[in-house]
Amino acid sequence: MPHIDSLLPHLTRHRDAMVALLSALVVAESPSDVPATQAGPQAILRQQFAQLGYDVTHTPGRRTGGTLMARAPNPDGRPTQLLLGHCDTVWPVGTLAEMPLVVDGDVLRGPGSYDMKAGLVQGLFALRALQELGLTPPLAPVFLVNSDEEIGSIESRPMIEQLAGEAARALILEPAGPGGQLKTQRKGLGEFEIVVHGRAAHAGNEPEKGVSAILGMMQVIQTLHALNDYPRGLTVNVGVISGGLRGNVVPPECRATVDARATTMADAARLEAAIRNLSAPPGTTLTVTGGFERGPLERTPRNVALWETAREVGAAMGLALEETAVGGGSDGNLTSAYTATLDGLGPVGDGAHARHEHVVISGMIERAALLAGLLLRE
């Protein structure tokens, strides 16, 4: 593989610059639910793309901070490859006061570092390395950074799907698995709201005239629980229940929020049908809304082929890569329906959405080199 041996040494020399960029992004706090905060990391990223000579477009959001799309200069009619990441985090403004940015040896700690600002740094430095070494990828890179991934990509999804449909592959810069693995499978995500309607009555004077919606919901929950098939990767969780008026009233209504997950499109469809076709308990009526908002990232032949390519690139660099399946979703779930997708190309570390969030700096360098090598493959 031409020039691949030069990537890791080259990026190792940029260690301090990578740490400085990640530190700047972490300090620019950017929770999804405060759209104005996204201007901080976006300004930093725009400057980085400008230094690469990339054409950058910012699409404003209505409820979010919008998206940045950067296209390689002089694409020369080449097919595209999509790099995808997000700059929003789950951490509220002010978290740095309790969870400060700390660089300690080979570890950088701070909110949003692992999930997933380090992935953005790795993507930028992979592109930078290719330019500095005079290497042109056979597929023109398109880099999309959204600001709403942590809230379901509520506005960026159409753009993600459009770019994925135009690309030969999608490289997802989400964090690596717990042991540094690349992610070749993610569960599809569904959310449902179930409402059981009963009949109110005075609990002391005429309880026999009422129909308890809460009692009815208990029966529904038993049916939902029976849909779990852990070995198959099917999970159904009733996470929130609310209902009733007061202690002396037979409850006329009960609501439940249900999380459902599946590893294949076929299982997701069957699970959704089972939930939508729930029977109402005697004396009640029942409504179901919602569905699978993201299909699974399946281990399809084209996804497996991309994983095998990444493993070959890693082996050429002396990196022994492994794959894993995870239960959480990402924008890779969206791209997989349209093009070959490999997830978990972001940082090695731990603590997504947790107080011990951190990245391994040497892992950032290795993964940036891996990404650069993968960008060079057709």
C-alpha cells in the first residue's frame, strides 16, 4: 500500500497540535439543547476546513445549531466518501467548572472529548496528513458535522441521508468500542407511546363502575416484556409510566413510554408490528404511536467488506483491529441504509455521557493514521 508507512510517523509529529485543537473544542461547550452554543465549535471547525482549502457551507437550523458541510477542493469528478461526526454534546453549559479539561500524560479528560470531539480532530488531521504528504484519495472526501446527533439528528437527517446516497461509503467518527473496536453492528432504535383508556369512578362509593387504566397497563406491560429476546438482540423496555388523577379515583388513563431495539430490519419490522397490534385489556381502549426512528446498522456484505478493508489497512500499520456490536445508535444507522458504513472510527477512550469521559491521545494519533489510510483505498 503506497505511502502508508509514512502516515503514523507523520501524525505522531502533530501530537501537540491535535491536543491543542481537541482542547479548544472541549472548552467550547456545546449542548444540543442550546443551539447558540454550536457557533463555538463550528467557528473552530470552519477555520480548520479553510486551512485545508475545503469549500464549507453552514446550513442554519430552526431548532438546532445547524450543520457544517465541507467538500474537498478540486474533486475532479471523483465519486465521494462521507466522513460524519457531530459537535453537540450531552453536557450542559457550565460542566467544565465541575469536570475541567485535563491533560495528564497520554490521557485527555473533559466533557465531549470522547463523544465525540476527538473524532472530529482525527478526521481533520487525517485529511491534513494526506495533503501534507501529497496524497490524493481516489474518492473525494465530504465531511459533514451536525449539531443534533444527541437528540436524534432531528434536522440533519435529510442531509445525512442525501449525502450517504451519493457516497461510495460512509466513515463514522463516533467513539470506538470499549476495547478500541470498530463498530460493525448497531441496534435499530424505536420509541413508542402507549395509552390505555379506562373509565373513572369514585374509588369509595362506586369502584365497580370504573375500569382501571393502570391495571390494564399492567397487563400490557406483561405482554411487552414477553417480546424480549435477548439472544436475538430484541429488547423492549417500558421506561416511563404515568397515570391516574388522585387516590380516590379509579384511573381513567395510563401512559407508558417504550424503548424497543432490534439488530436487523426484519426483526425491527416484526417488533414494531407486534407493538402496534397490542390488544386492549377488557373494558379499555388502547392507542399506540411512534415507531422505529432509526433502522439498525446491520452487518451487511458491503459493510463487512468495508470493515475488512479497514482491518487490512490497520494490519499494514501494525494495528490489530477488532470489531464489535453495540446496542446504542448513531448516524451510522442512517447511512447504512444507503451506502457501505463503518462506525467507531473515532477515539479510543471511555466514559461517553459519564463523568470519567476521556480519550487516549496515542490512540487518537493511531486512529487518525488508520482513517487516512482508509481514505486512500477505493
